[in-house]
Amino acid sequence: MKEQIVINYDVLTYEQLSEEDKALVENAKKASLYSYAPFSQFYVGCAVLLENGVTITGNNQENASFPCGTCAERSTIFYAHSNYPDYAPVAIAITARQKDGEFIDTPLPPCGACRQALLEMEQIYKRPLKVILYSTGKTFILHSIHDMLPLQFSATMMQ
């Protein structure tokens, strides 16, 4: 038997985003300016909107002991959870700039480790996390990280 997994997402231009989503993207873009990426020269910024209206930003952080750095998504979501544990994250925007300083022209999805970390935040708070993947060409909107990780591993599997 063959089965199929379908991932639903919206494709928008920056101009088509809601004002709230634009603000989140702008915060992620700004956060990418403070990224520490001397080795990859790939600067990722992230912004997480919490249900209390607070926006947390973060970025990727590399070091000479590659790959001991941290991705922007995990540094941001872990900071948010550590400092605002009573408030669920409701949306996350991810942006990336290349060596030349220009933002990429195709949406950047989170790596597998980040997808798992974001998925667990959905599970902790029992609510979907909207994912905004910004690029200069188009922006993808996913209404849950579950859509990016349909065959997921969860803590309930270990019981």
C-alpha cells in the first residue's frame, strides 16, 4: 500500500502579509544583523510572538568548534520558553541573509533539530505555532509546525 503526505501552506508576497506578520518579519530581519556567523557567513534571524504580545528575537550563533553553535530558531524559542513559560508562542518568523548582506530569495525552512524543538513547544502549550518563512521572492506561511514534520517523534512514544 502506498500513502501520501500533503503539506499545506500559503505562498504570499511581503505586501500581502498582515501588519502583525510584517512586524514579526521585520523583527526577524533586524535580529539577523546581530547573528554571529563568521564561518558560514549565513545570517539567520528569528522572531517569536508570544500570546501576551511580547516579541522575542534571536539569531544563529556559531563558534570555532563547529557545529557547537545554535540555530536562530532554537536560541529564540528556548529563550522565550525560559523567560516567559506561562505564555505560548503563537507565531515565528525566520529570515536569512547571505554573505553579501542581501536577504535570500527563497524561503528558509528550519533544520530538523529546530523543527523538533518547535514541535515540542506546540505540544507543551497545546496550540499550533504559525510559521512565517520570509524571503525576498515569496513568503511561506504554515499554520502549524506539525505541517513541516508530519511524521513526528514525540515523548509519548517513549512510554
